[in-house]
Amino acid sequence: MKIIVESIGLPALSAVLGKKTQIDLEGASLGDLVDQITRQFGPEARQVLLNRDGKLDLTVKVMVNDEGFISHDDLPGMLLKHGDRVRFMVLLSGG
């Protein structure tokens, strides 16, 4: 199935993936998508998306379509469908 993937505020990921790209997802879940991106786009994507334990880094937020942010606990098993738009982003705050 085809999934649209966007990278927002993650310049290292955008450099290897592009700001917006279409991926032919081999699996069905958001966890499958993260695994495929880190395999397909190599160590640069892995370094941005994953922490030392191989789980999605807590600084990376994920949104599917316009439904709000996905909890890191719910992310691995969330099922995607053809045409979904997945955004990987980092939210910064400061003062």
C-alpha cells in the first residue's frame, strides 16, 4: 500500500527521505513503516528516528492524517491504510 510520509523539523531525515515522499509499505502498521524507513534509508534515518534501544525517540512526534499525535505506546500496532499521510516531526519549545 502507498503511504505519504512527511518530515517536519527533522533536517537530517529530510535529507535522506525528502520533505514529502511516497513509500510502498510492505507491512500494515505504523511500526512496520518506521522499520521500513530505517532499513530503506539507512543509518541516517535510524539515528534521527530511533533511540539507543531501537524504539522511536521520544523527541519525535508522529501524526497520521490530521488526527492528532499518536502515543508512543500505541504507535507500533496502529494500522495504516492506503493513502494515509504520516508526519514525523519534532516539537521545540523554549523561552
